[in-house]
Amino acid sequence: MKRVAILHYASPPIVGGVESTIAYHARGLADLGYAVRVISGSGSTFDPRVETIIDPLFGSSAPEVLNVKRELDRGEVTESFWQLVDTIRARLHEALKDCEVCIAHNITSLHKNLALTQALVSAGNGSRRRLIAWTHDLAWMNAQYLPELHSGAPWDLLRQPWPNVRYVTVSEARRAELAELLGIPQEHIAVVVPGVDPARFLHWTPTMCMLAERLRLLDADGILLLPARITRRKNIELGIKVLHAMRDLSGRDYRLIVSGPPGPHNPANPGYLGELLRLRQELGVEDSAHLLYAYGEGDQPLIPDDDTMSNLFTLADALLFPSMQEGFGIPIIEAGLAGIPVFCADIPPLRRTAQHDAYYFDPIKGAPRDIAAAIISTLEVSAPHRLRLRVRKQYRWDVLIRTHVVPLVEGK
């Protein structure tokens, strides 16, 4: 695997949008086996797998850098600038030693440390190392910065295309701006948007992380949560039939999660659990109707704790609660707090709780296909559902790194 350097003025644990991107890129590439080295002016080690080199001269706040910037802002290119360039060039050469790829964030487009920008140009001369210019911000396209910019070197480095450099921007809009600034076709610039890590953002438990990975939950087109013990009055067979109908009607990868453990019967023995397992097999939904009890360790069933149940509610797209008997129906109010739509049996306790804010069906006579059609139509017209589905599938850091960052690193 290649050794990849990631260069910026600052790096984690410094807080910032670029620094966050660096952290996820570094971790994601390390997960895939790449040797990653983060090089910056401030920060510290944030992952034991990621080598970190901190040199204040690579940043934007070292006294030497600030002194030179004050001169440059006045339009003065003094000997102090070129001396700083020489010093940084030597240190950068050592920091980039044995790296085959360098991802430089904003160094080619911002003027926070033009000596570093100049040194980076020199470091690439005659080198076989590939440079990826990751562009978040453009000094020359920002009215706030224009008074600090001047014609000629070194400011023109920020508005001229560099040879043998792969340009990347974080949005289509930024790509259009960069193409206009550099005078190059937009198709020569890659767009790789930032992402999100659901597990970190939603504070998933280890159990939730395990389930999401093993069941590929984040790749699903929709997730129905049925929080109940596996007992007959919970009417779980209707939930399985509804799932089958949803998949059949839509051709999409809908999932059902039954969170509770089974009764005392062994799955191999006759009983309600055995009926559910046979039904799941007959309908061909063994890989999409997930009975979480089966993911415990050894002979112990998995029983999600409160935090994991909270995670399941925030991940689910809808609550499916077909129970034929309930004293109250706590999942209804939990779904309300989680902000997901409720599809439930039309029985008095649930209707009193959800009132006019749920979708009801007859738990005994209701046709699974009709219930499925109602769920599908509700989700398809829901803007929040469509957005969260797109985020789950397209904006996860692991997906972005695998499908966009790795090809860039590999020169594809």
C-alpha cells in the first residue's frame, strides 16, 4: 500500500471543517491499509495508526510566518520571505520523505502561509510524488482577502494551474469557481464532498456498530423497527409479511428489525419462534428480517440495552407495531421522540396514545400488501426520509473514501 501524506496548516485535534476532513480521511485510509502521515503546523497525534509531524513553520501562526505575511500583505516580497521558503522547503522535503502521494488542503489556494505554498511547488519539482490539491477555499475569489493579494509571485501561485497536480474541490459550486480562476475545464477537477460518520455522530454503542456492520443496515433502502419480545401476541408474523410485500412491491432493499429476545423455547423446537423462522424462510426474507436475538455471544441471546435501543430508534425510518394486545404501547412514545412515523395496530391503547398521529391497520384482518403500500407511499413522499436515505448511502465517510478518495490516491 502507498504511503500518503496529508498536509495542512493545522490538523486534529484542532477543531475545524478541514481538520475534521483530515481526521476522517486519515482514519479511513488507515482502515484500508494505507500508511498515512499527517503533516501540519499545529495539532497532535489523534490516531495511533497515523504518523503525525507537527512543525509550526507549516502553520499560519508561527511568528516567522506572521512577520512574512505582514510584509506580503503590503505587497513586499523581501529576503525574509525567501529565507523562510528555503527553511520550509528543507523541512518539507524531510517530512514528505518516502511518501508517494501528498494531499494538500488549501495550500495551493489560500495565502495563510505563502512560503509554504512556494516551498510545496519546489518540493514537487523533479519528484515522482503525486500532489492532490484539495481545495476548500479560494483566496482570489473572496472579497475579504483581495486587499491582501497582489499581482506577481508568490500570489499568482494561488490563481495559476500547477503542473502535474490533481485538483479536487468540495462542491460543484467551488469547482466552477476554481475552473474559472485557473482557466481550466471543470471536468479536469474532481468533486469529493465531505461526509458524516453515523456511528460517531449518533454516539452508537459497540453493539449498534456491530449490528450495523454485520447486517449492512446503512445500505438498506428503509428500516422498520419492531421493538418487541418474540411472543405470539406481538403479531410479528404480520411484520414479516409486510416486509416481504414491501420488498416485492418496490423492488427495494427494505429491512425489518425485531429487537426483543425469544421466549424460552429453543429455535429448533416447535413454537412461535419456529413458526417465524419458517415463515421468514418461505418468504425469502431471511437476510432482511433481522431477529436480533441471534447475534448474541455463544448461547446467550442478544438483548439490546437502553442506549442501543435509542440508537435503533434514531436509525429506523419507521416504527412497525402490529401487536394484538397492549396495556399502553411504550414504543409509540419512543418513536414520537425519535421523530419517525408510526404504523401500528388499531387497538384502543395504541390509538389513545398516538391519537391522530399514527397510521393504523387491523392487526388481524389487515392485508400485508395494503399495509406495505401505505408505508412505502408515506416514506416516498417524506423529504426527511429521502434526505436521510441519501445521506446514509452517499455521504458516509467510509463510502466516500472507498469510492472517491482511494481512486484519487491510486491515480485513477
